[in-house]
Amino acid sequence: MKIILSILGLACFMVNCTSSTVEEKPFTFDHATAILQSLEKSKAYTYAILDQMPDSQYSYKPAPELMTFSEHYVHNSIFTSNQLANRLNLENPFKDFKRDRDLNKEETRLEVDRMYAFMIQTLDFLQAKWWVVKFVHLKFCNSYANR
């Protein structure tokens, strides 16, 4: 009896899933706005941390083999910009950057500013080319659905 009820329930579920037609609305999620909001939140959080650290502690190293506080943020800025530039085939603002000493608070903040400016510039560039991205995405989705 349990098997018959299970099969009957499964059959009803399958018929319900396959027989109903739902009118699909076009997906209108604004990726650029979501990315920009996330970027602004990240930027505010990063600057809050940078502002709270006293200038005299920017050379603080928790252990000899680790980076200083300043090196950590500059490294993150360089790494993020490298990833973005390389993936999108753009010119990296840090391509000629050489770190030969620890940077102070103001200098560290300037490098972080440069990273965020590059990210926002890249987002503006992508928004200008957004129709290309939408076309490629639509073509991919259609080819995937037609398998």
C-alpha cells in the first residue's frame, strides 16, 4: 500500500511539473547596480579599517614571515587589479608599480584608491558595452536550453 501511494504521489508530482505552463517574464536583474552597491560597501569597509589603524602601525608585522599591514592592503589592491585587467584584457594601473619600502597611511590609501577607481572605471566600461554582454548571455542561455 505504501508503494502504491508513493508511486501515485510521484506521478501526480511529475504530471504537475511537466504539464503546467507558466508564462516566464524576462529576467531583469540589474547586475551593474548590484556590483556597484557591493563595491561601495566593500570600499566603505576597507576605508574604515584603514582609517582606524594609526599611521605608526602601518609597518606592523604580526610575524617576521608575514606582510605588514600596509603591504597586505597594497598586495590586495595589486592582486585585484591584476585579476580584473587580465580577465578583461585591460591595461593594469599597477603594471609598473614597484614596492621598495613600506608605505605610510596616506600612500597606502592612495594605492587602494587607485584600485577602486580602476574597478569603477571598468564597471562603467562594461555598462557601456552591456548590450554585448546581454547578447552573449542570451545566446549562451538559448544554446543551453536547446540541448
